[in-house]
Amino acid sequence: MTRNWARLALAAAIASGVACGHSEDDVVGIVSALTSQDVLGFETVDTWHAASGTAASTTMRTQGAAAFALTAPVGFTNIVSSPIDSTAAGLVGLSNAGSTLAVDFLQPTQQPNPFFLGSLQLLVSIPSRNVNNLFLSQVELTGLPVGTFQTLRFAVPDSLRNAVRGATFSDLTFTLALNAPSGATGTYIFDNLRVQGATAADFTLSANPTSVTVVRGATASSTISIARVGGFGSAVAFTASGLPGGVTATFSPASTTGNTSTVTFTASATATLGPATITITGTGGGLARTTTVGLTVNAAPDFTLAANPASVSVVRGMAATSTVSITRGAWPSSSSSLASACTSAHRAAVASSRGCASMMRTSTVPNRGCGRTSHQRKVGSGIAPERRSSSTVVTQSS
């Protein structure tokens, strides 16, 4: 079937080439390379068909002359190959025990959702062998590097090995099922689909999120994922290095035969401020693998209050005033936090005034009005607070 397809392509190319003034020899030289190997090598865009997005050839590749690029796929997109036959050199070893299928894959740096990068599945169909959309496995893309080629591996089930062992066929197709995040506009690149022998036991680490921020006196966490290949089943123990002064890292669990561990960074009240790159090391089975987490330590939000004058006297039926000033340290941008602090400041000032026999309930100073150095409020008078300054007026009831 592949040979018939190649002959049809050759005939069409010759016809169009001659019509455009090219010699038949030139056209034959162009299309003679369109074989099963070019399907596996993604050498021409026409050998793979995507259900959504814009497909093109690209010279950004890992082998051969070109790779398959897909821009702005929508949701779950099937990318189906043209049929190839059992003589394809790239299929040698598919029926061997421990074999895997691998593809080189690059996901774009431009991501609409940094917390979900999608997934990639591989399916195989050989209708003449009663194999129809056989699901091999799924690789999660979240946590994998972006902007650089990664080799993704898919385990070959025994049912597929048995179906192809010693068989002759010409209708094998691969389906790469890309689940792209909503709003994806970047370009995904595929190259060099191939059979690999039994994979050596190994593992890799990835962090999600890859950077965190912690304030002094607080904590922040990141999940460390373990990708196991080749039957790697040893426990992986974790350590962290490159921590700023006053910051500690704890892992839960500290050692695991599972696939995840959570690292929690705890910053003391005197932790060193600023950014740092933390190296997470996992060791197990005689192997050591690393990943990194960006950590930024910020100062905790803080402020101080001062009253001027610090004490007042009031005669019954009269009023006295003291101005309360707010000095802000590392202050958050939230206006609601600011309003809360301002309200607390006024209450503290009122409570500290001497001779206060009774006080009516106060209203909250407007959020943006509290952004000044001093604040004015009249208590128990029903007068709305001003925006630029605030003072606490204590009225002694008779």
C-alpha cells in the first residue's frame, strides 16, 4: 500500500513538475525519498495529518532534514501518520521484549497556563492485524522543559508485539494525540519516531511550580515529580542545596518509592531576602538526578503607629485630638489589608485616650484614604472620615 501511495505521489509530482518546466529527473529526485522512513522521520508535512492547528515543516529538528511543526492546536488533537509497511527499517525490534516507541518532542515556551501544559498519547492501528487505535501510554507535559527537544517514550504492550511478530502488513498508522491547553497559540514540534530497545532503569525529576515566593516567618511549597523509566523501582531520597540563610527545606516524604514528594521551604523572621536557585537532588538505585526551584524571600508586611500628642485631656462636653501616624515597612498592595490596619490603628488610639467614658462604634476609613501618612477620624459625631488625614477625636459624654 505504501509503495502504491509512493507511485501515485510520484506520478502527481512528475505531472506538476513537467507542467512547471522542471525535468522528470528533477521531480523523481524530489519524491524518491518519500518512504516509510520519511513518515517516521517527519521529513514532509504531507505524511502526517492534524485534526486542528496549522501544520508545517521546520528545520528545527533532531535528525534528517525536517520535522513536523503544529501551531495553535485546539484541545485534544489527533495527528495521524500515513500508512507504513512491515519492511520499514524504523520498525525493526518492535516485537522484541522490553522495546519502546520514542519520539522527539518540543513544546513551546509560550504557554497559556503555566500549571497545565497538556499531555501526549501514542496509539497504533494495523487493521489487517486486528489492531485498532491501540493505546500505548500517555506522557504528561506539565513539568517538562519548554523550548527544547525532549525524548518521550511509550511502552509497547505485548498485544502489539504479538500482532507484528513475523507478520507482513502495509497499513500500520501511528496517532499522536496531543491534549493542548485551552488557548494554546505556540508551536509544537515532532521528530524521529522510532523503536528503542529495552530502556535502562532510570528516573528524572521535575518541579511544579518551578518558582515560589515566601515571606519571612512563612512557608511555600513545590511538588517534586519522579518520572521512572526502564522499570526503575528504587526509593528516591531527597536533599536541597543552595538555600538562603534562615531558610530550611523539608520533604514529605523524605524518601519514596512513589512518584511525588512535596518540598516545603520555611523562612525565619531573619531569613536572607532576595532570589535564590535551589537545587533538589534525588538519589536512589545508585543514581542521582536533579531539578531546580526558584525561591524568592520577601520581607513580611509590617507597620508602626505613633500618636502626637501621646496623651490628651478632655473636659466633659468638649473634645480633644491626637494625630495617629502610620509608618509602613514592607506593605502589601492589597487595599483591603491597608483598610484593616488603619481601622486597628484608630481603635488603638481611641482605646488609649484617657477619660473616655463611652465611645460609639466607628466606621472603616476608606481604603485609598488610608494611603497617607496621617489619618483623621471623628468618633461618635456622625461625620464621614476624610481621605487625606486622620485624627482621633475622643468626646467625653456628660
